[in-house]
Amino acid sequence: MPKKLDFENLRLCLDNYKADRIQVQLVGTQGGTQEINENLEGRTLDFSIDNDRVHYLIDGDEVFRFAMKSHNNEHTLGFSLAYERFEKIGQSERLIRLDSGLDPYDPKLPEPRRSFLMQVIGCHALEIYFHGRIHLKFHSWWQETQWKYWAVAKERPKK
């Protein structure tokens, strides 16, 4: 998804889809230490932006913040969205995570059980999980005919 739409996409997700978990952990040489792992069932996740920080809030209380300069850094990528799907194999199921380069509405793929937004900001990995499918709409080409940019949609786009 285009980085310039990060906060617009995040707002659409939080206002139109049910978040069920937020995780923040250190990445790289920091060893993957988990800083936040919060169940959001019955709780409200939100964010606010002031002059130089983005604040993540659960039920109005700040749980994490990062500097806007970390977000605006040229090495910070925008949010990506992945779907958690389960494929039926006989009597059991197998988890398949499909996160890039595919048509999110391919009828051959199982319906997602969860969607999750992911982003690495500075030395932190942020993941926000949502129930079911977050709908996407085509935004633009990153590399024509191979890679598309998507944006969050309130509902499934009409064909």
C-alpha cells in the first residue's frame, strides 16, 4: 500500500473493521523482544497524531508511540496487509498466508479468517490484526503488470 496513505488506510481499518490484537516488537539486532501483545476483544484501538509523534491508544490510554521522523524516514515502508487463510485438506486445515503479488479476490483462494496490517517503523515491527477480510481496491501500479498498490476500502469493490 502506498506509504502516503498509511494513516488514511489505518483510519479506514479502525473505523470499519473489528481489530482483535495489536503487537509491537523489536526487530533486527534487537532480538525480537515483544513490547506489546494486547488482546483487543471488547476494547477500542485508536491512534492520534501530534506535531512529531503517532500515539496508539487502547480505550483512550496510550500503549505505544513513535516519532514521525521514524515514519517519514526513506527506509520505512508503508503498511502492508496480509490475509490469514486456511486451506481444507481432507479432515484437517493448513494455514496459508498470502501477502503480496496476488489478486486478493481470487475465487480459487479460501476466504480470509483474519487480516493484518504490518509495518516496520525504526526498530519496531507493528502488527494489527482484524477479524475477517479487510477489503481492498486497486490504487496504482508499482511495477506495471507485476505489482499493484492497494488501498483499504469500506466494502468490496464492484467489478
